[in-house]
Amino acid sequence: MSYRELYEVLLEEHRQVFAAQDELQLASMMQLIMKAKRIFVTGCGREGIAARSFAMRLMHLGKETHWLWDDTTPGMQSGDLFIAVNGCGKIGYIDYLLDQAGKTGASRLVITGAPLERTPQEAEYSLFVPACVYKGSDMRVVKSVQPMGNLFEQHLFLLFDVIVMLLADKMNLSHGQMELRHRNIE
């Protein structure tokens, strides 16, 4: 496959995932984010990197946001939102974290490509991203020519940025207002 053929296939894969995305679930997720007192985010591997970038953008929106494993992360409590990205729904330590977060009274949201697995059912809320995920088993996902969970991981970056832009609009925030919260010592 040539460079052009390959990027056309990849763009089509992402178009299909966007088209299949449940917009009611997206709207529910945005409501949870807007009403949350504080937000805690976790994930692992490449999907964790996408989740961490999302945490940064939520902070740019003015939400108090913490990456779960940072040493300065405070304890969770009622009124907080815990967002766990677990593509295949079978990552054991995320099950543990969801259990622990449940004990604090925080709301729990799992973002996954496999909502029928155990982990998404451990949370009160889930967002199904219908993209092929590493070790996933849900037949409703968009298949990919890419290896492992590339489509899911890539799509998270795009989807999270779309969510942030939609939230900024709902919260009446300009790009300039968001930029004022960007780190300014680099």
C-alpha cells in the first residue's frame, strides 16, 4: 500500500468511528465533567498518554484536574469524577482503581472500546468509543488495518479534542481564556 492509499484508509477508519459514536453518551460525559467538583484521570500505555493529554486540556478549561499517579494528587471524595480509560476493559489495576474510587463516593466513568467487559460495568458511567482496540472483543467496533490498538489510541486524541472544543463552547470559553491557563514558564 502506498503512503497516499494508507492515509486515505486511516482517515476513513476515523471517519467511521466518529460517525458511529453515540452522541447521547458524549453529552452525558460532558455534563459529568461540567458538574464535577474535581476530575481525576488515569489510563495506561498509549491510551493513557491520550488520557493524560485530555487531563491537561480539562485543566485549560478551568476544571481542577489531576493525573491519578502524580504525587500532588489529593484524595477523591463525593462530587468528584474519576475518568478511567480502559480500551479492552480487562486491565486489572484499573479494576482495582475503580473499586477504590467507588469507596470515596466519587462518580466513575470508563472510556472503552469494549463495554461488555467487566471494567466498564464497575463504573456508573461509560463512553463506548467504537474503534478497534488491542485485545478487544466487541464486534461493533470499526475494524482497522493498523496493528494492535492503534485506531482506538489515535481516535482518543481526536475525540478528546472534539469534546474539549464542545465543552469550551458550552462553558462560553474562548481559546484565549484557555491559553491563559497554559503553563507559562517554558
